[in-house]
Amino acid sequence: MKNRYKNMRISYFKKLFIYSLFIITIIIVIGNIFNMFLFDKFYIARKKTLIMKVVEDVNRISKLQIEKNEKREILEDYKDKVKEFDGIEFKLISNKRYYSQKYGKRGHGKNRRITHERIKFENQEFILTNIGKSNIKMLSYTLKTENEMFITAWTSISVMQGHKEELLIFNLLSSIVGILITVIIAHSFSKKLTRDMERLSITAKSISKLEFPKNIKIERGDEIGDLSIELEKMSNKLYEGIENLKSFVSNASHELKTPISVINSYSQTLLLENSISKEKEKKYYETIFKESINMEELVQNLLTISKIDSSSYVLTKENIEIKSLISDSLEKYENLELKKDLTIEINLEKENFYGNLSLMKIVVDNIIENSMKYAKETGILEIYQLDKKIYFSNEISKSIDVKIDKIWDSFYRGEEQLEKEVSGHGLGLAIVKKILELHDIGYGIDIKEEKFIFWIKINQ
């Protein structure tokens, strides 16, 4: 059933082509139907309006206070004009009976029967006269003037039938030509549109298979062009995300592998060896404890990154006093400070951050811990405020070859760490970066004059 449906499926190109052709055909058919059934009424209504205008113009001219010859000349000129352009004739008569005799109300000849039909239009009375078997039709209108004169205007509407047939033939030919032109244009337009859609469809299928093609963007000034741009952005972000995830998992596995191996090895030794001295036994336990602490710290960092990256994570903010936050962190790492005999100089104003307290604690803890780890023995750690920025500056033992753009990456470690002089997993600054970007807080690192300087912009 599924294969049968697949075989019956109509392509988007065919659908668009058929739909365009159907719309144009419907429009042409409706136009022809309107012409066929409503053209008579429209034509007669138009003639009625023109006849009334002619009568009003003649009435206005007849009232002009000018010489009779001049007035007659004006009326003759106007008569020629409306007869030529509108097919309307008129006459001023002194007796309405003249009009009856003129058009033969009583008929002329045996085979010449005349009928009259009264028609109302805009509260005015028109007469539709049908003359005998010849089917000649005349539409007339008579106005009685203030000086007891009658202005009668008339026009033949028999010509309408001939024009109607010619119009229908012309419309039919126009429709055929219009449909042919529509077929050509619709085919070309549909092909171009569906070609770009097919390209986007192939690209989307490639992305679903975790293949990320380049140059997805289609140069078009419409929604399809916009869709191609967004699809390219999505593809690039997915590629970067997957590559980062692969690297992250690889590095995390590597970092966990070492402490697990150490704990496993030392645990086996403690279980299987019976002749271990108390001193060695204590050393093994200390090593196991140290590695378990490292593992706990690594797992905690991984959980923090996972929580921050989660789309369901809701950031709650409050005012946080900077001095108090830094003081609490310094107390936490007092042992590290005493071990290196560091001098800490603090010069801060009473300022507040606006952010999440628990996340900002992680930021400050990581910065201070890194500053103390990298500070040289008996060095100085300066924490000061300048131009709405908080600076953490520590003296380092030597110039370190550190790539500033890489220092924020997960599991990146500097020269001293790689030489095992400083412990750590290289996740601290990656977490700091994520938290600060989540808060939209500016940050940066500078290494100059044998000083490692980290700064955070104060947001309020």
C-alpha cells in the first residue's frame, strides 16, 4: 500500500504547474461567462447613462441666451459628435405625438409590427422599441423641458448582438492564446521554483544523515532564499555542535580514564597484597582519595555544563554584592593562599552584579582558584575595579605560551598544567565562559608583563 501511494504521488512541480494552469483557466472561463450573460445588461445600462447625459446637455444648450442660428449651429455640431462617437441621435420636438408618428406606434405595413416596452432606470422612464421581424431595437428617452418642448434621444441596440458575437469569438481566441502563454510561463516558473525546492530537500536529507554540505545558500529575494540561509546556519551549527560533542566526550573519557585506572590499580594492590607497610598503605589511600576528589570535581563540572546547555534551564537573577562574593571565595581557597604565601590586595567599590547567585559563585571561584594556581610563590594577587570592570591580576612564574582564543575551550590546559605543575581538568574557564555569556556579561583575559589578568564587566 505504501509503495503504491509512493508511485501515485505527484511531484511538487506538477502540482504547482497544474494549480497555476487551473487558476488561469478558471479566471478566463468566469470572464467569458460574465460576458455571455451580463454583457447585454451592461451595454444597455451604459447606453441609458449616455442617452440621459445627451438629453441633459441638449437641454442645457437650449436654455442658452444666444441667437437662434448660433444655438442651432451648436446643437448640430453636438448632434454630429454624439452620433459619431456614441451612436446616439436626438431631436427637439414641440409635440410628443410627432415622436409617435415618427416611430410608428400603430405600425407600418403588414409585416412590420412595432412593440414598445417601458423600462425604469434611475427613476427615469425609457422606451425599448422592437421593430418587426427585422429585430431592430431602439432605446429612447424623452424629457419635457420648461418651455413645453420635448427632447428625445435614441440609439440602436441591435448592433449589440453583432458586437456580442464578435466579442465572444475574440474572447475565445484570446482565452486559447492566454492558456498557451500561461502553460509556457507556468512551466518555466514552476520548474525554477521546484528546482530550488528540490535542492533544499536534498540538502535537508543529507543533514538528516549527519552529512553537512557546503554552499547551501540560494541567491533569491524571497522566502526560499531565506529558508536556504537558515538551513545553512543550522547545518553549520549542527556540524560545530557534533564536532564539539565528539571532542568533549573524547576528552572527558580520557580525563576519567586516568583516575579510574589509578583507583583500580591501587585498590587491587590493597586487596591482594598482604605485606604492604602502613606507610605505603596510607599513601595508596591518599592517592585513591585524591583521585576520587578529582573525579568528583570533573563530574560536577560536566553536570554544570550539561545544566547550562539545557534548553529547559531557566535563569533566575538577583542583585549580588561583588565584595561579599569575592570574600567568600577567598576564604574557600585560604589553604591554597597560605601554601603559596600569596599577598592579596583588594580595591573594590560597593557594586552589585545582577545574575544567578549559584552560577556567579562558580565563576568567581574558578577565577580565584586559577589565579592562585598560576600565581608564583610569594606573589601578589590583585583584585580591583576600574571603568565598571572587575580585574583579577596575578604574577606568574614565567611567560607562558598560551593561545588566548583556545584558553576558553573545554579541556584546554596551559603549558604548566601539561607539565603537571598545576592540577586540573581544563573545564573551569569553559564553564566560566558559558555562565557569563548566559548572563550577557562581558569578559576577557590578557597576559602581559608576566601577569595573568582576567576581567569581568559589571552589569547592573
